[in-house]
Amino acid sequence: MSQQPNIWVCNVAVATIWTKPDSPRDIDQDGLSQPVLLYNWYDQLTKEQRSDLCYQNLVQSQLLFGEEVIIDQINGQWAKIIAVHQPSKKDERGYPGWVPLPQLKLVSQEEWYKPSIALVTSKQTILYDSDKLPLKELSYATYLPVIEQQDKWIKVRTPEEDGWFKAKDVTIYNSIKDVPKRGGESIVKCAEQFLELPYFWGGMSAFGYDCSGFAYNMHKMNGYEIPRDASDQAVRGKQVPYKDLKIGDLLFFADQDGKGRVNHVGIYYGDGQMIHSSISSPGIEIRTLEGSKYEKTLCEARRYYQEESS
């Protein structure tokens, strides 16, 4: 029998996908480290420095611990990668960009693909080592291969060593594709727990989401893999007339009073409101559309979820 091939996975709690190897600034060094010092990095960024990640096109997306990538090129301490679970028009294989090579790990495919996964369903959880001592804090929507299930503990494979989750913080599925497909009410309920979480451009974790990363992950946790970016999300799924909006639908907004480039997405909350992550707001919020800047820039509505039968 031939040996199973290896695969590359993310080996930090959250790895940022940069536009180019020279995109990071001096202030971003804690976001490049192994282990990543995420809180240090986020806390020292000013509002302007956070905004520049977007307006200077420095960051593309992020990876969660254990997330699989394809490496196309290695340039010194940097890897040009494809995030294979983040659909994008930029590459048919997934989302492209650059990640520090030390934040990735080569693992055996045979060891990595187990019969089940543990999906983190708490906002954050601790991964423990073999002695049940804290290793690192991980985000909502992270998932790792299951080795063993106990009453209060779940043993998982990690890129470095075996680890443990508290059973109350995770849900076991055969694979990420086996997460049950739930309706719009469930998507919104997942979203509500992140109210007031500060916006982070490119953010794909419970430590900070951008608008489309927020929509992507709330769908992921309800059984749907949707495109990573708002502009891609706006042309997929099922188009919905505004008069037929239902809770959980995605609302899209565009430049030039809704006639230009798609620049934002929110999740319809019902009663003329949306829940969204906005770069101009203090954090994830519920916003009434009528009378707001969003009312005149609304350009599209799409539904990705399956309507639950009564």
C-alpha cells in the first residue's frame, strides 16, 4: 500500500492571510508570530491602523487552527497558499494569499482525516494538552479530528500533538459537510452571540469578523459553505425580492447608491433590521435599515439556507 500524501494545515489559533509578504507593518509583528499573539496585536492597533488593513489592501482573509491549505509557492519564511474551504472567484481552488510559513504545518493525511470531527460551538474554547493543562484559546467554528470521546472530554488530533477539548464546548460530526442544514432563525441566533464584537478587516474568527467573514461563518455553523467575499456571495444563492425577505437572508450594499461595486453584507434580522459587522460601527450590531445610509445603497438580497418545513 502506498503511503498517504501529506497536507498543510494552519498551526496557530488564527493565521492572517496577507495580500503580499511585504504587506505587514512593524505594528503587525505579533500577528505573524508562532504562536500568534492575537490579543497583543489587536489591542495595540489604533482605529486608523485597523482601517488601513482594508484601505491599503494589506489583508485578504484568515485561517482557523487546523484549516487545510494548498501551498503553491514558498518564498523564504512566507508561503503562497490557497484556503481550500473558502470559495472565491480569485481562484477556483479557494481563497489565495500569503501566510508566514511557521504558522503552517505539514501533517499526514492519513492521520488528519479521522471518522469524525469536533466542531467548536462555544464562542471561544481552550485546547488542553495531554496533562489537561491549557495550550491555546481557539475560536468558534474551529474543528479538529476526533481521536477519542469521553464523558466530559474529547481527545483530538492537532498539527503538533494530541489535545483535549471540554465536551461541552464542541459538537461531534462525521465531517464539516455533515453539520445539519438549519434555517434562517438559527443563522441569526448564532450571530446574536457576537453583538458588540469589534470589527476586524479580513476577520474570520470569534476574535473579530469582517462583514463577509461574519456571514460566511454563521452559515458554516448551520451547514452551508458559501463564498468568502461579499461580492461573490451577492451573485450566488437564491435571489430574493425585498418584499419577500425572511430572517437569515443576506443583504448586499454597493457604492454609488447601490449601483456600483458591492462593498458590504449584512444578515436580515426581521422587522426591517439587519445584524452585521461594520467597519464604521463600534462592533457587530443590529441596525434598522430605514433612514440609514444602508437604505439607499441596498442592491441585492440572497438566500443560502434551506427553509425548514413546518
